[in-house]
Amino acid sequence: MNSIKGKTAIITGASSGIGEAIAKKLASEGANIVLAARREDRISTLANELKESFSSEVLAISTDVTSREDVEQLVKQAKEKFGQVDILINNAGVMLLSFLKNDLVDQWEQMVDVNIKGVLFGVHAVLPGMLEAGRGHVVNVSSVAGHEVFPTSAVYSATKYAVRALSMGMEKELAETAIKVTNISPGAVQTELTTHITDEEVQGMFKKMIPEDMKVLEAKDIAESVFYAVSQPDHVNVNEVIVRPVNQA
């Protein structure tokens, strides 16, 4: 495995959950960390924690991934601080499950903006620099919902299928370059995503969707998968990682 010590990684959606766990893991391995999220107070606190725990170089930048200008500024500031962006973790996402009949159009649009356009803006902002440098790694965090559709997930799954399709297209277009592309698809993970669901019908049935005897994944489990992908030797490109909890029944 290759060391990522001294490499610079941008992590979107870094204020909690999977993004926070990825930041801690990569910082523990010596990477320079750029934390990006809307909640400036949360990423500032995390930045201080990383600096104290791992003596890492950390930059926290308030970023709305639905804004092309914000994401461009994020990458610009990362380059000004560290010179080159080696790794982009497109992790920011929202999971607003709902029944289509309940017509929560604003939430459909929000998922398209964050889950798809947010990833595209990240790719747009880093890819020219990676091509010029002749190296780089883009990690897109999709979901098992990008492999399977279930009632209430139609729009969410559509956005995560789009992330997978984008990852596959990038891998094919960049196959003859030294730029790596990885799609990470987590299963059920204990994060705050489920607390954002407002559809009352979904809230009532959500606990039934996950068996009581199944231990869900922790955010750090996904962070380990990301580290596995980004620490492979130069000739190894891990394109797809699916991480599911084990049903212990």
C-alpha cells in the first residue's frame, strides 16, 4: 500500500457522519485535510481536533456544494494552501426519502442539487488541475440505493444511480491517465441522514426497513474503505467498493 502522508485531500460534507470519519482516518495517516461543509462551526471544531490529535495540516472552508462558485473557491483555496489537490472525496449528500404521491418536489430538487450537481461541481473544480499534474484520485460516495430501489427511495436512488454512472464514465474517460476514480456505495450507516426525513409515512415505517437484529455500519467503516482505495499502489485503481452490514440473524 502507498502512504498518503503529505497528500492533500478535500472532503465535502465533512461536518458529521461519514465525512467526519474520513477526515479523521486520513488525518491519522498523515494527509493534509481540507474540510468543506456549510456548518462552519462544526468543521472549525473538527479542524482543531485534527490538529491536536494528529498534528495535521488542516483547512476548514465553509462550502455549499450546490454553488459552483463555492466549490471553485474551495479548490482554489486548497491549492493556495497546499499547492495541489491529490484526493477529492465527493461525500456531501442528503437522503430525503418520501413517497412520490406525497409530492415533496422541493426535496426532490434538493437531492438533485446536492447529490448530483454537488459531485459534478467538485469534478469540474479539480479535474483540470489533476490532468495538468498527471495524478489525482476522485472518490464519489454513492449508496447501495444506487444499486437497488425500494419504496420511498425513487428520487434518492435516482441521484445515487447518477453518481455511479458518473463514476463509471469518469473511469472510462480517464483510463489512460494516472487519475483514479472510485465509487463507494455504503449500506445502512448510523448517521444523522435519517433525521432529515420529513415524510411522516416514511418516519412511521423507517424502523421496519432495517431488521432489529442487524447491526448497522458505523461511519468509520466507510472511512476505512475510502482509505483502502486511496492508499493502493500507483498501478492499482479500485473502481467500485460496496460496503454492507452483516445480518447476524
